[in-house]
Amino acid sequence: MQAGRQLIARQRSAAVTYLIAPTRAAIAARVRLLVLALLAAPGVLVPFTALAAQFTLAPTRVHLAPGQVAQTLLLGNEDDREVSFELSYQHWRMDDAGQWLLEDSDDLILHPQIVTVPGNGRAVIRVGTLRSNVAQEEAYRIQMQELPGELGSQGVAVTMLTRLSVPVFVQVRKAQLALELADPVLGADRIAVGVRNSGSRYLSPEDARLIVRDGAGTVLHEDTLGVPYLLVGAQLRLTRPLPATVCRNAQVITLLFAEAKLEVSVPVVAANRQCGG
């Protein structure tokens, strides 16, 4: 997964829902959705209207520091039509395989829970926590679901309903990011390595630099390895293709995180070089 915005589309009957997972704090996210639809019966061209939301959101992540009970989000509507969203949230954690788990929670306060943004206007959303001092960083995701609006034209209408997922982090004092690599396995055409967040703050999605070296420190292979969100205490197992010529001499695996300003390495034990042939 690359740093920056990520777009996952899924179709539900006649509506299409978009999930946007923002990845850059304090930068307004600009989402422009465009659909061209052609609906026709045999020999008959049916008129249609395509409606899609155009909006901005800032910031795209919520950080609540110790003692801070609330933060403001600013939702802007760049369309001429009025747009409404229903807000909800869930506690967010990751299982042992790195999969997201979203669970019901009563820890946050969202106001309002239904927000209406006038055409070419803005609306303010307040995000608060009932747990302003936590022992470990807690993560949540706010779901902002666009509500269907009235159609102002004749014919068939295709409405694009937008769904935003905004991360919220209730942080600890002097939070630090620390990562560990574990159990690298090299095959004839692939490398797999575990990444664990052993620090006290989350890792945001980033394209890390993967470097494979031999025992003398000579670089045998370089590549880009996309690392998604990694919450505190969570771990992931990531894989990338590897040239067959690299496996036998590989001794050290390094990941460089430019945005996080981290470099982590792990040695490759002989038993984990499964080079074949």
C-alpha cells in the first residue's frame, strides 16, 4: 500500500460506495469522483444524470494528545448541491496476522452525528474522547457515509455515495515509533519478512526501501516494499519478489523508512535461505 490516499471501490446494488483511507495528517484531502454511465434498452437511449460528491476534508487524521479532549474537522463541499453525511465510529486494532478489526466502542464523541454541508459551503465536525489519558495509544476509525439526496432532474439517475474512513489516534506522552524485523525467509524468487511495531505510536503507510546485503555489506538487491498502517503492538508479514541470484549470498535484510526516519535490519540465518536447486 502506498503512502497517500488509497481508493477501494465496491458495488452495492444500484449504488457505488467508495472507501477512502487518508494517510497524510494536516493536509486537505481532495476527492473528485467521476462516473460516465450509459443505460439503454434495446433500440432506445435512456437519458440519465450522474451525481458525484466533490469535497475537501482537513485534517485527514485526528490526533488527540494527552489531556486534549477534542479536535475539529472541517468538511468542505465543492458541489452546488447540498450534501449530508452520517457519522459513526469504531475501535480499531489489528490481529496477529495484521488484519484490521473494527469493534463497537463508547470512547469517542462525534458532533454532529449527521452533518449537512450546503452547496459550496463548509461544516465543522468535533471529535472528542472520553479517555484523554491512556496507557497505550488507542486507535479508532470514523465512518462518514454520504446520505442519498433529492434528485433535481428527469430521467435515470446514477448516484455516487461516498464513504470516508478517518483514523483517530488517542496518544500517550512522548510517543515514539520503534520497529523490529523478524524471521526473514528467502526463497528462489521471493522474500518474506515480519515487521512489528514495538513503539508507542503508530506507523503510517509508507513505501520503505528494501535492501538485501551479503556478509561484506555489498548490496545485492534493492526494491520498494509498501508497508501499510501498523498500530502499536501489531505485526505484519510482508513479501516481495526476489531475483534467484540473490538468495544464496543474502546475509542481512534492511528496511529504510524515509518519512518515519527509521532504519531497521535483521540477519538471515542459513536455515531461512530456501534457495532450491
